[in-house]
Amino acid sequence: MWRVPRQLCVRVARGGKLSGPRHRPAAFMSTLLINQAQYAWLKELGLREENEGVYNGSWGGRGEVITTYCPANNEPIARVRQASVADYEETVKKAREAWKVWAEVPAPKRGEVVRQIGDALREKIQILGNLVSLEMGKILVEGVGEVQEYVDVCDYAVGLSRMIGGPILPSERPGHALIEQWNPVGLVGIITAFNFPVAVYGWNNAIAMICGNVCLWKGAPTTSLISVAVTKIIAKVLEDNKLPGAICSLTCGGADIGTAMAKDERVNLLSFTGSTQVGRQVALMVQERFGRSLLELGGNNAIIAFEDADLSLVVPSVLFAAVGTAGQRCTTARRLFLHESIHDEVVNRLKKAYAQIRVGNPWDSDVLYGPLHTKQAVSMFLAAVEDAKKEGGTVVYGGKVMDRPGNYVEPTVVTGLAHNASIAHTETFAPILYVFKFKNEEEVFAWNNEVKQGLSSSIFTKDLGRIFRWLGPKGSDCGIVNVNIPTSGAEIGGAFA
């Protein structure tokens, strides 16, 4: 989902081995956004100048202190003390002890606890959405919508908690029957990415909990405040139900904690969301111990528009899919295949639509486009634009860094590349859309499938036969296959969820 060299997470600016706020220079502490009046709402989430990033029934942390920054202005928000290796060891032990209690709770009762977590998130949905916008950088409606996804999957999990079944099968032996019974896995490790710092944890956590598992969460270091705030909400629900807090443990940290989780035989299932490159490393480490892994990795998603497509649907759908979250969704549209008869018209319409995008602070309700998450992401954006030019591409819109504070780049459209250009086969986590011409269905279906990162895809056409071919075994090879809608969008349920 994003490119990170040789580590399991994005690095962030770090402080020294400081023992408390009293050792910070007063001038630095006053510059933290959390100390400014307009951000006082952060304290309603239980956040403060320096936050403990480890939870296992009690809060602590003996690792490095990091500062998280607002992508819209690169100003420091607050600080989080990360987990040390000793913190990790202690947390795993407490989580496994908590499992002995949680696994004995009847599944419908587990569902009731998850329902309460969903309700607690509902009560904080607006303020938690504000935090997502502030620390991650996505626009407010997306920040609130992401918390809503966690709420929705809690509702979904509550129903499942009363539906965990198993068939009774005939036995070869007289007077016997085979009963299929599903038991909890145990400890589920959850490593999440910066771009969906609430929802991805929710998808994993709610389902794991109703199945009788305990969870150990490591979010992205650059969104540590979100991890802390969400865990505080969950911890209160567990406390109110007189359950061990370690059922939903947290270890904020970097590559050392991620590697420990991947190699730890006590972690019965590891869910990792991130780049294909890092996911491959995680998978190998887990497989080396014959463990189980659940990976949600990169995407290089395509939209195909045929000559009979409704362009009034195509243009806004492409805009939403390519520019939403500033191109930082795993389901972002990165390739657009246009039939040669409509190519020029669609490109011209897209340029006009791109010019109307409202840019600004992501927490402002009328803004549609915010910043990239980090300065490193801006550098990767610029490098990808240059690579596209070197391979014969023409930037017809955007391609530059915006002249304003923060990590803002222009949403970008590139034409003229070959369908198999190496840059088009490389996932760049930025708002760059590569546009191609095609002649016929067979050709473009093959082009859709030729990249290694198959996640989401979409086709725009009125031809029912073509639609069913697209959905069939010789159509799209992606996990999510759409018709006349964008590649991105929030859904729960079904095989993908």
C-alpha cells in the first residue's frame, strides 16, 4: 500500500530517551498543537502532551518518545512513548492470560461487548474523525467515515456472534456423527497502516473478538495518537464489563515491535496491512515459524471505460477514485484505460474537473483534497512524475508540489505511456493517474490483469454481455470487481471483508 525500505513501518521524528514532560524545553512544549486553544478538543479523547503508547490492562511504555505531526502544516501535535522490547514481552504474556478469560465468555456475550464498543465509538465519532484528519491528513468526511466503518463492522460482528456454527456430518462408523466445531485462534496480532488508522484495526478487531480471540495492535508510528485514542475508548468498555483490558492490547512502536510480532510463536495469527514489499518480509517471517498470516497489501487498480460508457458517470467516478484521500487508498485508481474513441474527450473533462477540486485544511468541512501523509511521500510523488516523463509520459495536469505549508501536491494526470511502462506497474502512494488508449475488450482485459498488484478494478459499459465476461473467469483477476462505480469505496461483509 506504500513503499517503505527495509522496515515494517514508516519512521517518524524521534526524541531522545526522555523520562517525562518536565525534561522538555518549555518553548517546544508550547508549540505542540495540543496546547493550542483550537485543538483543546484533543484532550476530550484522553490525549495530553506526552502519551503512553502501551496498554495491556494498564498504561505504560519504556521505549523511545516520538512526536507526531500534522500533514497539513507539519507542526507537532503531541508526543507518544513507544513500547520497548520488554514492554512487548509483558504485553504478550498479559494478552495470553486474558485469553483464558475471554475464550470462556459465551459468543453472544462477546458480541454484546463488541456492540458496546461500537456504541462508544458512535459517541466519539465526530471528535475521533477530527483526530484522523489532523494526524493522518484525510479530509473530515473521510475521517468520520472511517470511524463509521469500525462502528458498522461492530454491528456486523454482533450478528455473527449468534451465528457461529458448524455442520453435523455423517460418520462411516455406525451410531456416530462428525461435529465440526470452530474454536478461537488465540492471540491475533494486528499491524495497521497509516492510511486507514481506525478502520483496518476495526475490521480485524471486531471479528476476532466475537470469535473469542484477544488482539495485540501495532499501528503506524505516524498515527500513534489515533491508536492511543481508540484503545482508550475500548479499554473503558472492557473495564465497565469487568473484563481484562489486555483483551485489546496496544504496543505502539516501530520495526522492532513489528518484527517481534512476526517472529513470535505466541502470536497465533498475524494480520498485516501495508506495502507488498514489507508484506513479503512479514509473510516469510511468519511462515518460517509455520504461523498463520492475513495480508492486505498493494493495489495498482484500473478503471476501464468503453465507447458506450456514460461519461457523466465516468468522470466523477475517476476523480473520486484517483484523488480521494490524496491517492493514498489501497483501492485508489492509478490506471485509466479509455477506448480510443473517447480518450481525448474524457481527458479534457478530467482536466476541467481536477481544476475545480477544493484544496485546504483537511478538517475544514468544505475541503475535498488534503495533503500527503509525510514529506517522504512528497519525494516519492516527485520521483514518480519524473520517472513517468523519462518513460515517455506527458503530464497534462498537475505534477508539482503546491506552494503552501504542509505536504500538498497537485493531483496529476499523465498520458502517453505504454501500458507496460515500468512506472505504471509500480504502485506509488500518491494522486497520480496514468491514462492509456485501448482498441478492444480482449486487449484491455489483459492489460488490467498484467500488473502484480491485483486488488480492485472497475469497468464502465452498458453491454450486459461484456459485464458478465468482466465478472467471469476470463475477466478481471482482482479481488474486488466493480461495474459502473469507482474502484474505491467502503463496504463491509462478503468474502473480501
